[in-house]
Amino acid sequence: MTQIFVVNSGSSSIKYQLVDLETEEAVLSGILERVGEPGSGIPDHEAGMRRVLETLGTGHEITAVGHRVVHGGSLFSAAAIVTDEVEAEIAELSALAPLHNPANLLGIRAARHALPTVPHVAVFDTAFHQTLPPAAYTYAIDRELAERHGVRRYGFHGTSHKYVSQETARFLGRPLTDLKTIVLHLGNGASVSAIDGGVSVETSMGMTPLEGLVMGTRSGDIDAAVLIHLHRQAGLDFDELDTMLNRQSGLLGLTGNGDMRDVQEAASRGDEVAEGALAVYRHRIRRYIGAYIAHLGGLDALVFTAGVGENNALLRRRTLAGLEFLGIAVDVDRNELASRKARYISPDGAPVAVLVIPTNEELEIARQCVAAIA
């Protein structure tokens, strides 16, 4: 059995999955936690990788290892076979993703050491969005300063957006190159992309995953002058502002709870604060939908994916209410149907296909591994 070993290495965890290339199914998956933490018995990622491989056991022919890497900057527009030079470039890009790239790199180095005879492939969250036109990725600040420090919009969740857009075409039975699609990746982290003929032309996340939609703990879009104001008036330093925006904002900042399920349950009990937060959440999504239809010049499919997008029928219905004038409508019964499969939630004959397509980032990483090696 020929398989791709997919690795997502965090600062103290290693998520993994074995994907069978013939069936494109996960043979097994798991997560190793508390790597490097006192008392865990797993002192570092090298020891963690050995533990993972022991867990896998024998009988698995690993053809390649695919590594999720958050930030590829402007250097990587596609998956790349890992060499010492690629490792060094990922390390340099850590300045743009200090919480993620160093951890991703630890996993790459540990896996290359443990499995030295198979190819390793880095698959970048940002790569799919490297097709953004300059008008979409450029921030209006001093050009030389921006270029010197890599300040531009990169976009994230690209692996998911690419996978879902391809599965949308497959589900509809239409060529990918013919479709104008908006993908709503709604999880604890959330982003939206406009995809024209399979090519990303706009996306909500920016230089970092902070920009864009309201998320579980991230603010999304905010006037930059708010930070200056809070520094001057509230005395918050840069580290405190960073923590506030990334870990204490979004639904958590608005309600005290960052889990969409809990916020929605509170709203159902008449909690006005929770309902207000959900209104802000939905309003931001609707603003992006309208903007992206304008960018695309029309729309064939609007797709919900990721944990919240796939499972929250009430949010889907309320977010899209009143958009019938754009050809966007929701069939109540279809929307309420709980399923783990791709499905329509729009009525028959609707001008825009509104879909739920479960994402599968591990499978997409495996597919990109195969393409990179080929």
C-alpha cells in the first residue's frame, strides 16, 4: 500500500495522517501533544517524530512526506520539494509568521532525519493566493518600506480554498475554468476567497491571518489607528496589542466565549450580547460576499466549508437572508440536513449554487506532494 505521510507540526504538537494514494482515503490519523513540555516524556520534535512513527508501526510504504507550512511569502507559489535551501528559506520567512513557521520547520527537520530516504514536500498555506493581482495584494503605504520588509497581502487557508474550489467543480460537473466561486472557510480561523476559473483573485486574510472576517479569537478587519489610540490612551504596548488582536478579540472579545456553538446557544436563550456578536460576524461575511461578486463580475457558486461553515445551518441561513436579489437563496429543508457529504443547500433552479463542501486539507497536501514529485 503506497501512502503519503502528512505532517502538521505545531510548537508543542504533531498532527499526522496517512493518506492512501489509490483511494485518497485516510488510513489512520492522530495527534501527539505536549511535545517539549516538562513532564511529557517527549523532550523535542525529533523524539516526537520517533514516537509517531512507532505508533504507525510497520506495513506502511511511505512514498513521501507532505508538510504543512503556514507562510511561503512571495517565494513559493506552489509546493516545493524540501532541500537544505528550502529549509533556509522557510526559516527566513519566520519573520512573517513567527508563531507558525519555526514550529513547521521543527517538524520538517525531525521528519527528514527520521525518514531520510523518501522525498519531503512543503505545502504552503499562502501559495494558492500568489495569483492575486497587485491591486489586491498591495497596501497603500510607502512602497520601498513595504518591499524591504515584505509588507503585502499574502492570504492563508490556501490549501483548503484550492481543495474546495476543485471539489465544487467536480460536484457541479462543470469545468473548473468556467466557474466563478466564493469559498467561505469558517472555522475558529475564518477566511473568504474569490476564485475565478480556479485562480484566486481575492482573499480576506492579509500579511498575516489576522485580517478579514471576525474569528474565534481574532478581530479581523480593524482601523489601524485603533492600535495607536489604545497605545496612547490605554498604555498598551506592542506585545499586549498583539495578544489582544490575535487571542482576546473576535467572538471571545465580544462575548467572553470564542466558541461559535456556545455563543449561538447563548443567543438562543435571549442573550443580547451574544446575538449582537453574531450580527457583527454575519455582517462582515455579507460585506465580503458583495465585494467579491463585484470583483468576479458574477457568481456561479457560493460554498461553505470548515467546522462552522459545514455544521452551522442557522448561521448559513441568517447570513444569506435577503440576498435573493443576487441570485443567492437557501432551501430551508436542505440547509437543515445534517451530512458529512457535499450537498446543495440552494433551491432547484437557483441562479447561484449554494453548497456545503467538507474541506480536506490533508488530502490536498497529499495531492500536491504527488504533483511536486512528478
